[in-house]
Amino acid sequence: MELSFANKVYAVVATIPQGAVLTYKQVAYLAGRPGAWRAVGNILSKNYDPAIPCHRVIRSDGKPGGYNRGERNKRNLLGQEGINLVSLK
């Protein structure tokens, strides 16, 4: 049985280690649909499973992007993991 695209996205994001990030575009590519980066954002906006660290997925321009618990929380979580979004640009 093949996983749905959403489950593939969750599986990819679950492997992002602490202190690392992927872009929405990279997640889409790794989940098998390279052009579906907007769909990745939509899928992750509905995630409340703490085992899926969706705060580690950012925009390609280095900005944090959306987060269902608020952008400030996303920035704080990334900062706690040693990720400086300014240096990613």
C-alpha cells in the first residue's frame, strides 16, 4: 500500500534532525512531488503531532514561513535549536 502524499511529507519532516532545516521545496522533492511546495505548507499547517517537527521547514528565501502555533513560536523553537534565520539568506 502506497503512502499518501501527506504521509510522505510527514515521513520526510520527521527525519529532519534538531538544529537542521529543509525548505518546503526540498520536502516536496523528497516526498516525490517536486512542484508541490505549497501543498507541503498546507499539509504541515494541519500538523499537531510533536513527533513531526514542522517548525524545521522554512521558505527558500530563508524566512520562517507559516506555523500553526505562530511565527514567533517557530522562530523561538528554531533559535533554541541554534538556527539563525538571518544567516540562512
